[in-house]
Amino acid sequence: MVRSFDDATRRNIAELFAAFTRLPDDAAPQLKRAAVAIALTGGEGEETAFLLTRRAAGLRSHSAQWALPGGRCDAGETQAEAALRELHEELGLRVDDGDVLGLLDDYPTRSGYLITPVVVWVSTRAAIVPNPDEVASVHRITLQAIEAQDAFSFTTIPESNRRVIRFRHAGQHIHAPTAALIYQFREVLAGRATRVADLEQPVFAWK
């Protein structure tokens, strides 16, 4: 299904999130709070897409991995505030609270974080300016791409009895947590309240 980047699509996604009841994970107080932005972008006549980044190789943790723009919440920040701040710091895009369409479930990671995905409509026409200290490359992933039947797959690993989720992009597999968050976003777009906290990450993402 092609969704043009226009007011009708914005209203439709906002309505889907208004009908979605997210599950906050209040049972993991030991985890550090973090937030990521599922930033929806496009131009006139273009298909709606979200922004996916490849993290810079020089970063101390999760270097060169695929990620949504985001990071740790500062003291006193809401998850939405943190996601919008990180979107500006990483990609130079400044949007405000009125552009937030909704939040997905909190996702606990093996590396000690509790990630809140924040879905935001990028209403600004400003150019994307990646911060080279944090971002190696930026990719636009259309909503149609994640709705494809073969976009996601599942596998198993000896270290866990939970399923490992993978999202295929540019001939590579993107794993959880990023793949799990994108998958739940895809499910909300389809009107389904699919939970993803039990989806596993590969061992390289456990640190």
C-alpha cells in the first residue's frame, strides 16, 4: 500500500496510534531509559518513509550498526523530548511535540536499556544534515517496504529460546532491537496490536 506524504496519511497514522494501547514496561527499573524516533518524512508527491541510520564506526557502543535516531534520556526528559532532541542532534531536523503521532511499546534490550519508540511526522522542509560523529549514513525506508510479506523473518540461536527477528534491507539483515521496533510499527499500521518485547536480539547486540 502506497502512502503519500500528505495530510491524509498523517491523519490516518495519528488515528491508528490513538486506537493503539501501548504497554509501558514499568517492571524494569534497573534499565536505563532511552528513546528513538521513527521519523516519517517525504516531499510533495513522494511516498512516506522513515529514516534509518548506520551508526558511525568510531562510536564506543554498537558502532557501525543499523539504528533509528535516538539515545539515552537526559534527567527530567520525557521519552518524546529525548527522541526529538536526538533527531536534531543526529540529523539536524528540528520538530516539536505537536508532530508526535504516538508511542510504541517499551522494548528492553540485552545491553541494559529500555527503549521507547516515538513516531514523529517531520513537517519541516529543512535538509537532513547528519552529524558525522554519530551517523555514517542515512536511509529512507518506505512504509510499503516494511509492509512487504517477506520484509521480516525469524530465526533461532543456541543462546536463547526466544525468536530472533530480522528485517531485510539493502541485502543485509537488520536485527533487534531496531528490527523489533520497526516490526511493531508495521503492525500498528495494519491495525494490529502485536507485542515485540519477547523478540530476541543477536548475541553481538547483548553488550
